[in-house]
Amino acid sequence: MTAVPQWHVEDVRTTDAELVRGSMSGDRAAFAAIYDRYADRLHDFCVGMLRDLDGAADCVQETFCIAATRLPQLRDRDKLRPWLYSIARNEVLRRLRELRRNAVRRTTRP
């Protein structure tokens, strides 16, 4: 008899709050599920603001690094989605400020 492989498929019925709770208790699969659920959407959001695919990917990576370390600070676990978007927005704005600063430096150098 051939064994049927067990494919990991995210249960769409799993709430954000359950994923946050699991991630905070050390379940890496829960954090991976958060990433899988939101990474593409956040990337599209960042691309819309930056108009730069690589810059958007960097912002999404930084968003999840920040989220991983600050997840315990999330007061309302049901607000994961807006919390992630606000982190991503702040990362995009930080990157835009940095790009402007670099552009000013290039134009003011002799």
C-alpha cells in the first residue's frame, strides 16, 4: 500500500488571533502561516507606494523581521492585518525618506 503524503495546507478557518497565539507560544509553523497569508498582499501594497519591486521586497522582509520581534506588543490579536500593514507603511516611508536623502546628497556634491 502506498502512503498518501500529508501536504501542509493552511486552514483558512484559522483566525489571525489563533496564528498570533501559536506564534507567540513558539510555533514556527504559525508564523510561517502568517507570512504565507500576508506576504504577497503586503508586497503589492509596498509596490504601490514605492513603484519598485526590489525595494518592496526589502520592505516586506523588514516588516516580518519587525513583526517577529514585536508580536508580543500586539494588543488585539484580531488586528494582525492592520498592524502588519502599518509596519509595512512605516518601512516604505522610511525607505522613501532614505531615497530622498540620498538624492539630495548626490545633487549637492560638487
